[in-house]
Amino acid sequence: MSNVKFEHLFAPLQVGPMLVPNRICETTNTINSSMVPGEIDDNFREHHAAKARGGTGWIGSETWLLNLPFPPETPDEVGLAVGFAAHFATYQSPAFIEGWTKFCDEVHEAGAVAIAQLTHLSAVWSPSPVPVIGAQDFTPHILGDEEIEFCLNTYADAATVAKDAGADGVEIHCAHETLAYSFLSPVTNKRTDQWGGGPRERIRFVVEVLERVRKRIGNELALGIRISGKEFREGGYDNLEMREMLYYIGETGLLDFADIDVGHCWGAPSYVPSSYYGHAEFREVGKAARADLDPKIAVLFTGRINDPVIAEELIKDGYCDLVGMVRAGIADPEFANKAREGRLMEIRRCISCTRCIDEASEPMTFPYAPTCSINPVVGHELRWKEQYQPVDEPKRVVVVGGGLAGCEAARVAAMRGHQVTLLDQGKRLGGQLLIAAKAPGRDDFEDQVYFEENEMERLGVDVRLETSVDIDAIKALSAEAVVVATGSIPRVPNDVSGIDLPHVVQGWDVMQGKASTGDRVAVISQEDYYETPCVAEFLAEREKQVEVFHKSTHLGSEIARYSVAMVLSRMERCGVIVHPNLVLTQVQADGLEFVSSFGGHTYRKEGFDSVVLVYGSVPQHDLYDQLKAEGSIPQVYVAGSAWLPRFMAEATQHGASIGLVI
């Protein structure tokens, strides 16, 4: 049990007419938890209400995307991937309203408050002909007075629906490339009429929205805005200008709260800060707002806060009144209750890999299920609710391999009542997580290792490290079920000559200190996710001159929009040179031969002391094959990378699913 005293975090707070039971907030996030686009289905309610039951006091769930004044002949520019159509918004649907009403009832039953965030989100509209989103470079349509009037009224209409459906508060989204943001930003608002001008004039659209919404909801609901503390965009507003605008908005008397973060959705820094950022790194914007605003206006700060101890410190030291902890609740919906009960060691802390929000922001196929790298239940809440049961007859279960898949199989099986033994050849649990955690900015990945170690001890799993395993060893344990989670090993290309020369090493070996390099290093990349930039930065941090030769158009092409800019900016900062569209064909003592990925042209590069390979990995399932062939053990499973090397979430879900069915 922890002796940490949370004197502030679990104190209630009056926000306008709304009493928030504690300071922990699920700020609105579009994780697309509903399996039925445009509706609030059982999956949506289970995902978000689980956080309320887990002790989070403020539930923002997912944004309401409002209808826009497109001419009827035009196609929708933002479609079903985010659950609405531009011509017709979901808040106008009876099925949506019915689902939202049920959702509010569930949140209230759990003791939390429900907030509806209202958002106009389409880069085809803007106050001025300036591209709104860096990822979309077309020049937007300029809003005319009739179109502005249309948009203003949709906020009021949606707020009325939110009130009638049981919401406790309404938040107007004024950040992250939304329509309201584009009026506040000096980059996207170049107007010279009543809607443009300096900081005091550019707030007019937001103030007009607040006035119309307040007329509809009266003083029965709390009213606030979400706003970026600073843009981090060339020519955009800095924190001082934001403070000026927010002060003027606060002076109107319309605000009950201000929800503040930093950054945007297509660059560095992102408003979804990854592990490359410090914990609550931009907290000063919260403290500045707290100093500027009337004490009656609550300040909510969000930005990589995954630890209740840090949240307590932020409130205690006056940085904010409320803390946004979205991903903390995705990684562990029960984290608030665990903290309040002193069970800090049981919290599964978010490792800030950003896959949950990253993936939900990308084009999708349906049905879509949200994903968390370390929580296997996310996106599958209803299945787990239905299938998770204590076992009738406990079995002797042997898990071979202590990476994510193996640990999750062992954890879930032990939770259900099985007698579990986990065998691993390493000195510590963690598998490839231990390698990843060595990369600069990825040390938080080790938090998941701590979680698994703590859970193995808490659940009574017999963990045996530095243990070699064969069929005889498994039989000696009288195993009734075996999970083979022996992982994968780095791939060695068989179509490259000279690959066996002594100055050619594997990236994994470099990261683990098993191989060393000279000063000038060529990193040969055949993967498009984080592994290459992690290896490159690891070497650059050790003052190596690093050049990456990459097969694709740019490094990290599978890293999604909230994170890729930070990865690439770190490559620039540490001096890594990237050569795209090249495939290695031959290694020689004095040079490297490449062929273009697309054109067939050949290139020669010289002067490297070492060659580091990053070619992905190949599964190690020999033990599984042997056990299946031998046939004496009733249940044999293969899990994680031993079946197919993919990403963390897939390994976590695979292992946990096996633990669920043994």
C-alpha cells in the first residue's frame, strides 16, 4: 500500500453549476470507440463509462462534430471515419440522442459528470484563404456572413440537445485546427471586417458562440472552451497572445472553465505528446491562465499526465484546478480508484506511445476497434465483459517467454485462477520492451515491465529467469497447457552479399551493448516504424555520425500524424542524415552498393566504419512446432512475435486472449 496522500486530487470542485467529484478528467478524445459510426452504442458506453466507474470524475468522451453549410451538391469532406457527415450531424439523429442519454445516465450512476464537446472540424472552411492543416495543403473556402451565421447557430442547437440529453457541461472546441481555432489564429484569420483584427477582435467568433450557447443552456450547465496554450506554428500566437485572448473571453462572464493544452495535430509539438516529451512539459501555460483568470473560472490542463502523483503536484502547486488524463485512463480505466486506495503499484501506466489516438485519427475501415499497446481490453470491452470468468478447474499452465505476449498470457491466466509458471532465458522479464526502453525518449516503456513484474508477484506466478526450456523441462512441470511466447530475432537478409563481414552488426545488438560500432555508421533500414529512428538516435547520442539508408519515401512512414513530426525533428536535431528510397545490395570492406527502390538506378556510398542492420525480425516458434508434433500436452498455444512479429498492441492482445481461453 502507498503512503502518498492525495489531498487535492480527490477533492470535489464546483465548476459553475456543476460539481465535479474529483480533479481527474477524461478530456474529449476521438478514439472512435463506437462500432456503429454516428451512434453511441454499447461499445462506446462501456469504454468511456468504465473510466467513470474507475474513479475518473469528468468524462468528456468523444467530440460532437457539427454540420457545416456545404452546398447540397457537394460531397462531404469529412466522412464516416469520424462518425458524421458534413451535411447532417449526428446530434440531429434520434438514435444518437438516445444513446447519449443512456451514456449520461451511466456516467451519473458512477458518480461522474458528462461533458459534451462541440466541434466544427473541416479544413475546407476558414476565415481567410490560408491552409488550416499542414497535412492538407489546399486553400480553404472563405466563410461569408451567412455561412458564419449558420455555424454559430449549430453550436447553440447542439448545446440544446446536450442539455436535454443529460450533459452536465458543454465545451466549445477552439483548438487543434477547428473552425473556432481558425478565427483565433493570426495565421488563418487575416480578415479586416468585424471578425478579424488583433487579439481582442479575433475572439469575436468564440464570444458569439458562447453567448448563443449560454442563451440556450442558461445557468444549468457548465460552459467552457478548449484552447491551445500556444500554437507552435510559424506566425501563430504564442502563450502571451493566447493569455490576452483568454483574458478577454473570461471577462465576458460566459466561461465556467478553460481546458488548455499545447500544440497542434500535424507537427511538433503535437497536442498528443508522446514519450519524447517530459511529463506535463508545458504546464506553465496552465499556471499562467490560472493567474490571469477569475478564480471562479476553473483551469483544466492536459498534456502527458499519466501519474496521479504528478497530477496531485500540479494542483497543489497552482498549475491548474483540473488535470486531463485521457491516456492514463485508456491504459488503466481503474487507475483513479487504485490511486485513491493506495494501490499505486497496481496501476498500468500509459507509456505514451500514442498509438491509441494516433491510430484513431488515421483513415479506417469498419468496424474499427480502438487500440492500446499495453491494455488488451481496449476496443474489446464487451467481449471481455462477457468472456472473462474464473476457471472451474485450475490447470497447470506453463508460459515460455517473458515478453509482452508471455506476460499477458500469464497474468490473465493467473487472474482467472490457473497455477502459472513463467520461464524466460533472460535476467529480467520484458523481452523486446527492454531493448526499446534503451532508446532516447523511450524510457517510459520500462513502466510496462514494472507493471508485469509487480503483477506476477501479486498474482503468485512462479517466475523462473535465466532458464533454458525444452520439451523435457516442460514435461517435468506436468504442464496441462503451454503458451509458447518465445518472440523473434533480427532478420538477416539473404539477398545481400557481404552481409557476414565483421563490421556488419544488428541494431538490436547495438542497443543491448552486445555489439559496438565505429564513429561513422550506416544504418540500413527495411522497416517503416520506430525501430530505425530509435537505433539511429541511440547511436547519435553516443556521438556517432549516423546516416540512414531507408527503403521508403521517408523515415517512419507508418508512424501516424501526431508523432511522426517529433520523430523526424529529433533526427534533424541529432544530426542524422536520411537517404530515402534505397535498398542495399552489397556490402564491401570499403563501400556499400544500393539500388533505387523505384527506378533501378544504382548508387555507391563509401567511408563507413560500421553497418547496422534494421530489417525487422523473424518468429521463433520451433518449441511450439515440437510440442504440437509430440502431442502429449492437451493445450499448446503460440503467442505474440513467436507467431508473427508485429507491434506491441498485437502481442499484448494475443497473449491476453490466450490467457482468457485456457
